Amino acid sequence: MIYIGFFTEMKITMFDNGSIKNHLVSEVNYDKKKIIDYLNSFGRQAVCPRYAIDCVTGENISGSFSVIDDGEYCWCDFLIYHIEKYNIKLPDKFIEKIMSDG
């Protein structure tokens, strides 16, 4: 399983992909709507009963968060929040997988 969007600021050390500051870009190289639709198209695998935060501002965005996967990649719903609000760099192979799906 390849873990994406597990930012240091969330303090999930098992799957730390580094600080969100290293993933912020001025422009993304993907269709945000298509990526978000893809990320939202899978059911939750687990729910974590602790606060999800906006990793840029530190503000609470939810009282809990969900872990989701497509069988190859794994992410949390706070990744979707961050993609909607900010320009987040995602792994090229992940983008290629989604964008090639038509």
C-alpha cells in the first residue's frame, strides 16, 4: 500500500509523508475535480476518533477522520479537504493512474 497525504502536522507517524509545506505548490498538474471525485468514490476503511486539522492553519476541521484506499493507495479524508482548499502536489504515478482512467 502506498500512503499519500499523511502530513506531519497530523502526527500520524507511521505514515508520515512530510510537512504539508513540502507539498504546497503554486499550481497543480492535475484536474482537481477529477482527483477529488476519485478520492471520494471509495468507502471508508476505518474512522479515527481524533481531530483532523487544517495542516496549514492548525485549525480543527473535523472531530474525526476516515482512512480510505483503492487497493493500491491509501489516504485520509483530510487529504481531500486540503486538495480542495490548497494546491497540493501529489505523486505523479497516482495522478497518471487517475487521469488515464478516462
